[in-house]
Amino acid sequence: MNKVGRRSRFNRTPTADIGRAKRQVAVAPKVALWPRVLEEPQWADSGLAALGTARRIADLQANRAKVPDWQITQRKIKYRRLGRMFEVKGFDPHNDYVMIKVERAVDGDNIRARRCFVCGDQPTTGVGEHVFPKWLQTRFGLFDERLTLINGTFIPYRSLTVPCCAECNTGFLSRIETEVQEIVERGSVETSADRLSVARWMAKILVGILVKETALLLDRKDPTLGNIVTADFISELVHCQLLLQSARKPARFGALHGTFPFTLYWYRIDGLENGFDLSTDIVGQSIAMRVGKLGLAFVNDGGLQMIHGEKGPYGLEGVTVLPHQFGELAARVHTKASLRDATHFYLNSETPTHLTIEQQDVRPFTSTTLAGGEMQVFQPWDSWKFSVRAAQVTRLEESVFMDTITGREMTTLTNLL
């Protein structure tokens, strides 16, 4: 049995081009149209070590194109774009507008100040929110197990906590945990409501791990190198936060590739009841988790992987697989996430009682046109990249997934195809 969770460390460096997408946010009735520019980097492979990966993240944040400045004050929002200032008066930062809480939660200053990781307000005293809930740690014996961080160091699961206020902790986060606990014990994702609950939970874990890493030193022997992840990097997860926090009030989703604007696949695991494993791709914003008899893979990509099949790699969603086969499927999802070459344009809106998250269209990062005339949304599949990732996740040899002599990709899923 393998209980030790792992962060897959597939190292990348930014390419010259920066993908750029615009997202417009509307808050009603008192908050006017509120645009914000998102800039998403593309990445290419490199042979950097884990320490180098974290440094490259820091370098990217230092050198990336500047995102418009904005700040929230007690009675108004200020938003600066291209030298113009927009103000919305009569705004209370403690109201129930989800999108306002999201923007505060991803603000670098609030993260550095160790404010609540899901609303940007002052956290309560105490340990905060457990990224991996106590029920999960108890169920799978994780309290004394350790997670591998980006810089190659380890942290016990019991120590993975982030600042969180009592209202968020005992409110919508608690509801999500209760819903997911029932799904994990059942071992299947049966309804659209289940799928949304699981996606929110996976988004929370992905965000929580990275927020924790903003508080940990990259190298404790040299504090001048800063933290493992820069606080400003969390702004890349704004859509992940919005998905998570859509649980605060009734939400309506308008997605182009499925019911919801994310990718989620689930599998039944033929293995030990208390088996657990974890893998992630930070830049691809994907996370896969084996929790007993249930395997889950989530990507914060607006659902782009669904373009190539709603049932995931080889159409196997919901099928019973062995633990190492689930590891291969997770590696395929992670690899695909790392090759994403497009984003979405959103037109989101909110009233005091409802939230709407709606995709308008797909915006490719590059101008690459495929043979059929359509724009490229994923870079070409890379079998070598997949074999390296699969070996990391499954702990099998790379030769299981790639014939080094012929260069032919191989699979452990033959009996299912």
C-alpha cells in the first residue's frame, strides 16, 4: 500500500510568447462592469531540478507583462487600466459578492499578510483550514505521512494548514467537505452535483497547497532566495478560486465543452480500501488523487480536455482500473494539461442572490492553424514527456511507457482497450 502523496515535478521554463486573455466581470446591481486582463504563460520543457522550477516561477512573476493594478478600499473599488481609473461607490468589502472575495483572496498583499485564503479577510486565531481535511487524514492514515513540495522538501499532511476565517471554515468549505466525504465513501461520482462538489474540493486542495508554499522558504539555509512560490503567483489561480467559491451562493454555469467549465474524470480503483496517492501539475493546474476505491483527476482548464473526449483518455471514465493504471491515466491528464495552448473568454456576472459563470469563446495563445483549418488549442502530444511523467506518478520504470529503441509509446491499459 502506498500512502505517501507526491507532487509531480515536471519542470518548465517560459517561452517567449505570453498568451493573453480578457475577462470581463459584472457585479450587479451597484457594481458596474469591471474588466480585468489575465495573462497566462506558455511553458516548454527543461532539465531544471525542483529547486530551479521554483526559481523559474519567481523569475516569471518578476518579468511577466504587468497586470493592471487594482485595490479595494472601505467604500469603493479602484481599478486602474491603461491610465484610466474606474470607481464604484457604496461598496462594502464584507458583503456577499463572491467575485469580490475571489479577487481579494488572490491578491498578493493579502496572501503575504496571511489573510484568509478564500476571502482575503483577517483569519481567526488557531491552525486555520487543513488543506487535507481531518476526516481524510484519519480515513487514510495520513497524519504522519509527508507530501513532497516543489523544492523537493517534505511536509507532514497534518501541517498543511492555511489561514482561514471562521465564517469560511465553518460555512461553505465545511459543506463541500461533507458532500465529498459521502462521495469518497461511496466510491463513485454519480450526478452532476457530485461532479461539481468534487471539482470544488480538488480546486481547494490545489489552491491550498500553493498558498501554503507561499509561506515556506525555498531554501532555509538561504532566506534571501524567498519563498517556494511567490504570493503573486496565486493570481494565476483566479478561475480556480472562482470555481471553489461558487459554492457560496446558487451558481449558473455556461460552458462550451460540457456542463461545467472544468475537466474532471473519475475511476473506480481495484485496490486497497485505504490506498492514497496524489500528483499535480502546477502550471497545467491539474491534480489527481487516489482516495481508496475512487480515483479523481481535475484540470482547471475551462473544460478544454473535454474537446477530445468527455470520458477522458481512451474513454475510460468510470471504469475499474488497478492503482498503477490510474496513475497512468493521471499522467496522461497532467501531460495534456501541460500542453494547453488556449484559454477562454468569460463574461461573469453576479447579483446579491446568484452567480453566473459563462464562457464566451476559446482564445488560442498562438496563431497555429491545424490541418483541418481549426486553431490549435493543445500543442502536439509528446510521448517522451508523458513517459517521464507516468514513471514519476506510477513509480514504474520509464521503459514501461516508452520503448527507448523504437521510440514507440506503450501503455499498461491494454486489457481495458
